[in-house]
Amino acid sequence: MQVEIQKTIKTLNDGNTVLYPTDTVWGIGCDATNQKAVAKIYLIKKRSESKSLIILVDSIDMLRTYVNKIPEKAISILKTSKRPTTIIYNNPLGLARNVIAKDNTIAIRIVQDEFCKNVIKEFGKPLVSTSANSSGRPTPKSFQEIDKSILDGVDYVVNLRHNEIANVPSRIIKINVEGELVVIRD
């Protein structure tokens, strides 16, 4: 696994894209602070930049670097949730402009997957994580279901867990303007 972590980090440092296993489904990723790398992901997915992307961080400490205010309810959910949970936060900081939604929000998940956690920790920055499919197409449930255009479009394909079936997508919770948590996808 360490060799794959190093190859992935080199690809990210070069401003390039990766296809990698996450704690939910196979994801297309890049440095979430690099606007040019994020633009590549929109091209690979044939997706409009008006649709925001999910960001992965390795810890609550890293989350605090990129989110202005984290409600205590959100911290409580993050500390106790056993399943992958993405929370949409208001007023993100220090991320590529084209990764942030038009309403100035960002969807962030503290990753639970060992490979992802190690990559993010060693890389020192959050990663984009969007499902490995073209816009409008079904999310692949395994590596074998990933379309050739995605495989050919990314700069590096992580050589781990190609035989696993994907988990379900993460639960998504949004923090509304009053600071209350609203479940978007359970």
C-alpha cells in the first residue's frame, strides 16, 4: 500500500488526477486547492462546473482549516458516525474556487478509508472525491464497471482493491443558514 500512496501523492503534487478507492465508491480525485487540477476533473466527468464536488479530509483538525465555522452538532455526528457522512458547510476557506458551489458551500467528508486517510495525511491537503462516472451515468459499483473514458482520462489509477464491490454512497447532511442540520441523503 505504501508504494501506491507515494505514487498517488506524486501525481497529486504534479497537479494531476487520480482514480482511487474510497470509503464509499471509486473516486476521481485531485488536490482540492488546485484550480487547474479541479478543472481537469470536470472535463473527465463531462460535468458542468456549476455542480460542486465532494472534498475529503483526514481529520476534524484538517476540516477546521477549510471551514469557517463547524457547528457542535456536526462535530458530534462526525465523532460518532460509523458510516461515511458528508456534511455541506457554509463559507469554505482556502479551496480552489471551482470546487465551491455557487451558494458558497462545500461538501466535505472525513474519510474513514485507511488508504485515503494516509494519502491525505501525507499529502497535507484535502482531495476532491467524485464518483468515477461521466455526468448523468450510473455510479460504478466496482472497478470493473468504470468506463474506459474515465480510466483513460485520469493521470493515475491506484492499483489497489480492484476486485471489491463498492460501498453505498455517503450520507449527506447540510448545515442551513440557521446552523441547523438537514439530511439531504440518508
